Amino acid sequence: MSVLYAMSLLGVSVFAVSGALTAGRKNFDIFGVVVIAVVTAIGGGTIRDLLLDRNPVFWIGDTNYLRASTAAALLTVLVVRYRRPPLRLLLYADGLGLALFTISGTRIAESVGVSPGVCVLMGCLTGVAGGVFRDVLSGEVPMLLRDRELYATAAIGGSIVYLVLRRLLDLPETPSALTGMATVAALRFFSLWWKWRMPVFRFKE
């Protein structure tokens, strides 16, 4: 198993944990928890593959992604029954999943041969769409739009770092991907710790 494939499975699992925690806060039953967790885990990658016309969609071609997300959801339910997690765990799980999925999506788009701009867009979409589905299905304002925190911006920044390392500096894929993931996670976590916010556009009549 390659490092990047293992990181992809970890990304699915982490996003599934964030989905399960969100469903638990809404008092969903076990089936609802698994549905929200799996949709969170595979939603962004599914949209990416459909837009890039990749067949089969990644979780159909490799059912390990479904197994990993389902197992992560059930394990989360089991652990939470005996130990109440801090509320910020959802934010950190989501941030880690954002980092892993953003670079995974960028790599896949790059392998298809699309332009750098589309690679960044596909990376961002892969990272944020699952969380948007999770929040909408749970009746929450999507984290993407909440409090102006660095979210999609963090994904875009990490994706650009990855492409610069790969295309301009010609570094190997694995260290470039790990650096891109670290960039996304750092921007996201710093925005949570230090209250970094995007500027607001205000328009008055």
C-alpha cells in the first residue's frame, strides 16, 4: 500500500468521523449516522469524478473507501458512548479531512491532464463538498460559509503549494502532497486558533 493511498483512506475515515459526530449532535439513529458519515466521506470525490468523467467513480472502483468510512462511523458511535468528545473535535477532524481530500483531488485532476486552474478547483471541490453535504443534510449552515473562517481558502492555498512543488520545482509526488496537506491543515487550524477571518464585502444603498 502506497503512502498516498493510505492517506486517501485516512481522509475518507476522518471525514466519516466528522459526519458521524455531526449526526450524533442531531440525535440521528445508527442508520442515519452511517448515511451522513458516508456521504461526508465520498461526496466531494464523487462530484469530482463525475465532472472529470472518471469511470468508475472512485468508491465504486475501490470499495475499501466504503468499508473505511462505514467502519469509522461505527467506531465513532462506539467510542462516543463511553467517552464524550470535545466539541472542537469535529472542527479538527473536518480540517484534517479537508487537507487530505484537497490534495487527493488535486492529484487526481493533475493525472487527468487538466489545466492548473482546474486542478485547484477540483482539489477545493473534493475537500469542501462532502462537508457541505453533511451540514445541509444535518440542517446546519455549511461550515464553508460559517463565520468567514479560512476553509475553501485553505484548500486553495494547499492545492497551489502542491502544484508549485510538482510543476515548477519538479519535486517527487509524495513530499509535494504531504507539504500541500500540511499547508491546508495549518491554514485551517491557525484560522481556528487565532480567529483569522476573510474580509467582508459590505454594500449599502
